[in-house]
Amino acid sequence: MINSCNINENFDSSNRIMFSIIVPVYQVEKYLNDCINSILNQSYKDYEIILVDDGSYDLSPIICDQYQNKYSNIKAIHKQNKGLSSARNIGLLNAKGDYILFIDSDDLWVDDVQILEKIAIKLNKYHCDVLIFNYKKFNSSDMIL
């Protein structure tokens, strides 16, 4: 049986959840700022962002360091290229949050600055271990597919 809930329920701020948002980074200088900014624009602020640069040789490592230097809740980790799973695992080893979120560095959260708050509401209400949600796919012309 699937439980339904109202996504617009009030959030109980006494039970704040800390999120660790892991962003594996490889050769994404074109998309990385948009990805990170879509997280920073969230209304819910109890999170850390872990940027794991997987040996990029474009401007991605510099972008990661710039964000780390500007925001206390962002950590940049640089490692030798070993692939996406390796980068995520390094992020997991460094995560301090109650829950882990993964977002690919060429993805972003669009149209909603309350995504993290809505996730926290669901987690507080249902005490679930895994939460799955929808996505929108865009092409290179920003058209929804």
C-alpha cells in the first residue's frame, strides 16, 4: 500500500534534517555553475555540498575551489580519475549528513526552490530510508523532452 501525503504540509523545524549533497564532477565546466547554484538557491539551508572532482582537466577543478572558498558548507575534493562510482564513494566517505542526495554535475534543480524542504517533510513524516522523485529531461536547446 502506498501512503499519500500533501507536499505542502507545514515543516516541523524542531526536527531538522541535515543533507549531504554529493556532486561527482568530471569535465563539466559548461554546466557546473548552474548545478551548484540550483542547490544554493534552495530555501532549506541545512545541507553540505560535496564536490568530488574526478580528475577533470577543464576548468571544473577551479570552479569547485571557487565555490569552496566562497561557501562554508561546500567542500571540494580532487582525486585521480577513477569514474563516477569512485567519485560518489569518496563523497560518501566525507558526508556528515543524516541523508545523502546525489545530483550529477550536468543536472540541476529547476522551477522549485523548496525541493529540499519538500524532501525533508516526506522524510520526517514517513521515516523512510529511500525517497524517489520525478525528473524533467531537457535537450541542448533547453526544450523539455
